[in-house]
Amino acid sequence: MFLVPLTRSASDLARSFDRLFDDSFERFFAPAAQNGTGARIPALDVSESERAYTVKLDLPGVAKEDVKVAIEGRRVTIEAQTRKDEEKKEGDRVVYRERSSASFARSFTVSAEVDQAESSAKLEHGVLTLTLAKRGVPASTRIAVN
């Protein structure tokens, strides 16, 4: 038996169900999250050791020459873009196309300054792995109090 509350009209209940399924659909089946510029925001994992940060980003379909990593002090910015291959043979016509080019962008700040010379990046199987070396912390000195 299905009970409908008397305080809501049937149309309100129908709208609630529609909203529930629309929200769930968007959350689970929509393309990757996007920022205001239309670029996708790739998922990332950050781990920290005593000497470096290790950052892993998902960049599916991106070639290593299409990835740009910029480091400014503690701020790290990653931009990438997939290329749309237009391989068309004579006599062929496109019937349906879902694959397209996409751009990815992500910026974040780490707690210590990054040493650019000692840092490295590797793109393998659609995962960009950054090893961001921490800049050497100067040794503390003691000052005598007079």
C-alpha cells in the first residue's frame, strides 16, 4: 500500500521524485566537474613525506606534450588539453560523435615552498604524477639574550 501525505499535492510529490532522480543522475553520470571557464577539474591525491609532496591527477586521453605545470612558490597550477583527432577518410561521413576535445585545469597551494629544480613530473596511463621537492628549510639559529 502506498500512502500519499495530505499536506502535499500530487504534483509536488511528482516534482520531488523528478528532482531526486535529476540530482542523482547529474551527480553520478555527468562529465567530470568543471570550473567557470569550462575546463574540467581533475581529481587529485596529495601525499607528503619529509622531503617532498607527491601529487597524482587523473588526466585521461592527454598526451604528455599537452600538459603544462607551473610552480610559483607554494602555488602549483596544472593545465592540460586533449586533442581532437579529425581523421577522415575520403567517402566516409560522421554518423554520430560523442568524443571531443577537453581541457583540464587545477590549482592548489601546498604548505611549504617547492624547489622547481628538484621536482619532477611523469604522465603514465592517464595519471600525472608530480614529485614536488620541498625547498630546504634553513637551520634555526639561537640568539643570545643580553
